Amino acid sequence: MKRRMFLTGALLGAASVPALAGIGATGSARAAAPAPSVTLKGSSLLDSQALFFVSYDGLVNNNAFQKNGLLTYNGHQYAAWYTADRNAVVGRRAVGASTWQTVKAGHTLRYNDSHNVISMGISRTDGRLHLNMDSHSDGFTYVKSVAGLMDDPAGLSWTAARFGAPQSTLDGLTLTSQFTYPQFVATPEGGLQLSYRAGISGNGRNALAEYDRSTWTNLGEWSSSTGTYTSEHGSSTARNMYLHGIDYDRNGRLHALFTWREQSGSVMCSGGGITNHDTGYVYSDDRGRTWRNNAGAVVGVTGGSDKVAVTDSGLVVDALNPDHSLMNQESLTTDSAGRPHGIISYVPGRYGQCTTNYVADRTANGRAFLVRKSASGSWQKTEIPVPLGSSQRTKLILDKYDNAYAVFPFGRIAGASSASGHTDWRILYDGAGLNAFGEVVIDETRVAQDGVLSFMYQEKSSGTTPSALRVVDFALPA
């Protein structure tokens, strides 16, 4: 096994020294950037009776890993969900409007499995909306709109006739019989990529497909499930890479933040824990064809024999063994300089060195952490002093001043300023009145377009009783 290299600089509570914001390059005074803040603008009702069932501690309409379950484009916002009768629907509204138009996508959810989310993507080159849904280590359903639908929302009616028939392939392209976690990623050129996992939890590979002006191409797998990982308790020879996020920055670099999940429970101190370990990072400057570690060395080629593997050096930016119930698939974003920022969460060592029930232990003692790459190239980590009170995931966005906002389960929002090095975290909104079940789905695209933090949440219910699904909007500093 190759020796794994742990990168330096990942220090709990590390902070950079704030710049002298009041002095410009010429020595003249200029206004300091505003502190993070949120101002409630209002909320809108998507569905008074949305499908509700709890599976894997989550909801199929509000799993935080469903990249682009809510998105904004060309002055309109789009949402996708399942209704009480299990129909997949897509809604749209003019940004800020209180009412949504809805259309059925021609598919009904097969199983009560919260993994089977709906992901949306837009190919700007031809103005189409794409949907991928209803998959957990099996087949998927794919639907796309007619060309130009996203370019002329005022002139083109929102009807089922604007969408093609549901497919089990990408326009004839077959990917894998074990497909999970569809995430559409918009390329800088206006194309679209589809990130997905081939295989199963504990034994799977990340892969990419690409859409370019009406044609899908399978680029192939880029992470490996093989190799030996050894902890102080035992060894595992199979795993999968779980993405905290995959996205392009404004300079065209593709970033991926991740954790590994081992197949063998022998690597844990207790069978009640979870085998996730370490936070890793890779990037690509050629649209996901070649992957490099934090130092810039090539560690994988998509579709090739050399894939990103647990045994590769230079991947780990925050080391953690499998005994702390580290969550998978939390959050990744990039700042105005193109540097990656992510949120991870686990049970810190001050609460013990062995979690025995990952749901109960995370709920009682879990904490979220901001991990970010600094201007010097080192990685820094800061604990967000907000108890999770949940086993679930937290999402991250940055405003135009690079202030950070963590959206916790139940719709709670905390913020930290860029000037402080993102260390002055405080609660900005306590979620009171939302009655949110848990995880929320962030509109990753809207913040940059009009400075609004928008997220979709579902109200608490019990059993399989449907409940209201809503979108709430907060103005960020102008």
C-alpha cells in the first residue's frame, strides 16, 4: 500500500489575520465589507400535500445531497418534488413571485427510499431542463425538456408537452445497472455534466457523463473502490468515495471534496458507528478528465486504469478515523478567488473516541466544521459552535463578500465573516416557525444572481401523512 500523506494546516479553530479592510492599495480609506446577515423576505407554498415518509433518517423531497433540487435561471426559479400520489412534478415561478406553475414529469416514485431524489440541470447551449430521478443502486429515470424552454419562460407555456417521454437511458446511452446520486454540474462553456455513483455503498466508483448540444457521452469512472485501508481496529479492501460536492469555480476549475466509506465494519471501534473516514480533495483543470491532488500531482484519469484511490498520497486535507461518525455528502462551494470551502460534521474527540450509535451520538454531540483552502494553499478548519441536534447534513453558501452561511437541519442559519477568517460564527436565524423536518435543499445558483439565500424544506409529519413543502427566501448583504 502506498503511504498516505496528510496535508498540514488543518488545525481546529485556525484563523487567518483579517486584512486592513479600511485602507485601499493607494492608502485611501474605503468601506469595510458588511458582516453576514439574513433578512427574511417571505416564503411560498410548493405543495400543501407533498409525499412524506422517513427513510435513512431523511425525506425524498429534502435530501441535502440532491444537487439542484431547487435552482434559478433567467429570472425564474425551478423546483422538483414528489406529490402525495407519488408523481414527479416540476414547478417554476418568476423570481420573488408567490405562486408556482407545476407540470407532471411523467414518472411515479417506485419505492419508499429517500435516496431516490430528483436532480435538475440546465444545458445553456440549447436551453433545456434535464431531470434525473428515482435511483438507488439500480436504474434511473431521465426526462428532458424541449430546446429553448429555459431561454424564454415568458413566451413558452409550462405544460407537459414541453417535456419528452421518460427514459431509462440518457437518450440511448446506457451507464450502469447500479446507479445512484445523480448530480448535474454546469460546465463553464454552457454544457452539462452528470456526476453519479456506479456500484453500491462501500463498493462503488464515481463517474461522469457529459452533454454537449444534444449528445450524451459517458466519460467513465474516476474514483476507485479497490486498495487496502487499515485503521487501528482492522482493514478493509473495498469502499466508495462519497462527494461532499463537485462544482466549477468562476475560473473553470472543477473541485471535488469527499470522504471514504469502507465496506468492512472491522475498521470501526463499534458496529453501531459508520465507516466514513478522512476528508479528501481533488481538482481538475480539464473538465473532469484528469484529477490532481492538493499539491497538483495527477492521481487519476477519468475512464482510464489509474483512478483516484484511497492509497494515493496527498488526498487527505483533514484526517479522521472511522470512530467519530463523520457524515458523508455535506457541502462544497468556492469563493471569489476560486478557493474551495466545505462543511463536514462528526462527533469531536472531546465527547469520546468511539461512537456506538451514529444517529444518537451525532444528535447528542455532533458538530459541524468549516474546512477551507487559504490563500497560502494550506487547509484550515474551524468548528461552528452550534450543536447539530440532528444526525443530518448542513449546507454552505458564500455571499458576494465571501461571508459564509451554514444552513443547519431545521432551517437554522449561522454566519461568519470573511474578515475574521470565518471564525466569528453566530446564529442569524433560529428556524422558529418553519416546523422543518430536518435537511433542506439549497438553491446554489440564486445567491450569485440576486443575493438571496433560498431553500426548500418540508414540514414535519408522522408515518406517511403528506405535509407542506415550501421555499423560503432571505436577503443577504447588498
